[in-house]
Amino acid sequence: MTGEIQESFELLKKCHVHNDMNIEFLKQLSRTLFLLGKPKSSIEVANEALKFDNTDWVTAENMRFNCLRNFIIRKDYAIKV
């Protein structure tokens, strides 16, 4: 499954290069990065998408969820160490 997500990520990057004004590509890139276990990168891409449309509540909520997940993982890791 991870290989398919990685392939999807690569294809979305290529699409974004050809049409960098399409917010949908950024939103999908953010979701794909999240699925690949890269919450910080996912948040950065979602933040970039919100610069184009700051009224997009779905992207804003996804970004908040990613931030919360990233915080919980760090906190959980710090407790275990």
C-alpha cells in the first residue's frame, strides 16, 4: 500500500509542477504526505494551500488534525523515552 501512496505522491508533484495554481493538487499532496507519515510536510503544504484560499475549512481542519497528531506523537514518544 505504501508503494501506491508514494506513486500517487510522485504523480501529484508532477501535476503541481505543470499547474501550480491548482489548489486541489496541493490539498491532495497534503493528504498524501499525511498518509506517508510526514505530518510536518503535510502541514506545510496545507498551509501553502490555505494561502490561495483561506476560507477552505476542509484544508484548515485537516491541518489542525495533522498538528494535533504530530503533537500527540511527540508527546507520546517523549513519555516512552
